[in-house]
Amino acid sequence: MNERTVARARRALAGGALALGLLWLPLAGGAQQVLRVTTIPEEAATEQMRKFGPLVRYLERQLGIKVEFTPVNDYPAAVEALVNKQVELAWLGGFTHVQAQIRSGGKIVPIAQREEDAQFRSVFIAQKGSGIKTLADLKGKQVSFGSQSSTSGHLMPRSFLLQAGIDPEKDFKRIAYSGAHDATIASVVSGRVDAAALDITVWRKFVEEKKVDTSKVDVFYTTPPFYNYNWSVHADMPAALRERIAKALFDLSMDTPEGKEILTLNRATKYIPTRAENYKGLEAAGRSAGLIK
């Protein structure tokens, strides 16, 4: 093969990489296509790795490229990573999706959500002997949310509190932010706070795995439903790659051992299509609660 032919081949390969919207990382043996994935850290880092590891391996096989899971320290970091194209695919909460849309000037595209995310809920929990039975009983108490950027751990619980005539800044003795849903549960179990709000699916997982004693700590209020989590990509990702990723997610089924493992770890029954309009209500709630200026 002469030098001109080699040059043409290299240009063709480079063009193919750009067409797929992939990152080419130089390695000792040549070039390696990499799809970088991150998630909002709603649980401890070890749980994130356990939860998303099988999905990363599945996507690698379905897409025929290397897929890397890149954990981040907090919710804003996940937003910035996707907006600044430090990752190509991100699992975001509804509110972090809205924040990413605003930060990027509308350049973030939601491609898939769990079926459960169309009717998501938050729960408020308290120790059984606390006397807290309603939202009104939270007045004068120490209450924890999750991350300030969490949909189910902060935005929507705050929104429903405000609708009930309760202003956390005025009516609570103290507001705490745990940073993650598992830490929120621990703060109530330990008595560091009187009550807390969190993701209903994390609560159910803790109950099913017997990581919390419901005779001592339990739910006293469940919110109305709202849209929540999704898989998002940057709008600059070519449609062909976006569609391949979405199809791989939609093809996961509880009827196969691999699909069942991945979906169960991600607290899902299946993934379905979603669209940006689904999260407009969360943006309105964020503005109403003063969380979006």
C-alpha cells in the first residue's frame, strides 16, 4: 500500500469517527473509540459502580466501542461534564437535566427514561415515635433534603411543601442537605434530623434489602407524581449514534438474564423514549421555588 493510499484510508477512518461522534484516544497500539458515561451521584460511589457496571459492558458490546464510566463528586459536576462534552452520555435527574439545558442554551437531548420516570414520586420519612404524621408537623423540626440539585430529594419535595403553605426557610428549625439519598436515610435513622425527603425507588430498595427497619423509620407522606430521570446526550452528537444508544436501552428486557440484571440494578422495568417537553413542569417548579433564577 503506497503513502497516498494510506493517507486516504486514514482520512476515511477519521471521517467515520467524526460521523459517529466518538472520542478517539491515542493508545500504544493505535486509536481507540471511547464513549464516556457519567451519572448524578445519587448514591455512594461503590454503589454507582455496581449499578452501572453491567450496563457499561452491555453498551460496549451493542455499540462495538469502548465505554468508560466516569464518576463525579456531585450533581453540578455531572451537569458540567455533559455540557462541556467531557462525557457523551449522562444519567440525569429531571432537575439536573433542566439545569443542563439552561447551562447549554438548549443543547442537551433526553433520549430515554425508565417507564417509572413518567410517574415518579418522592417520600418523606421520619422516626415512628417522632409524632410527625403530616407535612404540617414538620414545622419547627430539623429536616434533610438530598442534594440541592436533586429532583426527588429536593426540588419536588420543596415544591409540594410550598404548595401546602410550608416555607422551609421560615418554618423549619434547620435545613440539612445530605448530598445523596442513602445518606438522607442514614440521617433520619441516626436522629441527626427529625425527617427527610428522598427518591421513592431508593427507599423501596432499602426496605426490600432490609437496610432500614420500618418499625423505627417509615414513610409518612408520598408526593403526587412528576417526571424524573433520563439518559441525556449533547445535541452535537450525531443522530445515528444517538439512535443506536437509545435502541440499545430500549432493547433491554426483563425476559433475558442480562436485561433483568441491568434493569433491576437501575430500578427499572424497561426504558422508553422521552422528550424535552416532559421536563418543562420541573423548570416551572424550579423557578417557582426560587431554585432557578
